[in-house]
Amino acid sequence: MPPADGKADPAADRRFMAAAIALSGRGRGLSTPNPNVGCLIVRDERIVGRGWTQKGGRPHAEAQALEQAMDRAHGATAYVTLEPCFPACSRRATCTTRKWPPWATTSPPWSARPRR
């Protein structure tokens, strides 16, 4: 969340995103068919929720972190290592956290194609 003066804190954003990236590694080799994703919910410079994609791809990192944060997610920032899936995780994240949560990268184009 931005400081009280309304100015962004790029150093804090980098620090929390690096922590989310490290957290995503906990699902390495286990989250198939989904990618490894880490998510931190941060409010007032404190981590109030954390999650990573679990074995078999469910639950998603965002859902896990938001469930852990509960009401503390309102007005917080979600640091997500991959653009949240649509509609479930992205809708849940934007309803509870600040309007434009940062993410490290967007989904690759192949993930948007329907599976056969």
C-alpha cells in the first residue's frame, strides 16, 4: 500500500515482489498443470497473507493468500508473480486489494488459448 503521503515506494515494491518470487519456488515441480505462482498480501508494510500454487495446481496462490489475510486484505496490495487468472483470482484480488496490484509478468499467450 502506498505511504500515507500517497507516493509510491518502489524499493518496497521490489522487496515484496522479490519475496513473492521466492515464495513461488515452493511449488516448483508440484503445481502442474499450473505454473508456479507466489502471492503476498501487504498492508501497511506488513505481510498479512501469503500463498503459492499448491500440489496439482489448486488452490491458486492468490486465493490462498487472500483467505489467510481475510479482512486485512481490504485496501492492501497483492504482489503476484504472474498475472492473476481470470475471472476467479483477478476478480477476488481487485475486489479486496488496491485497484491495480503489481505482478511480475503476464500470462504467456498459449495460456489464453482454449485447451482441447
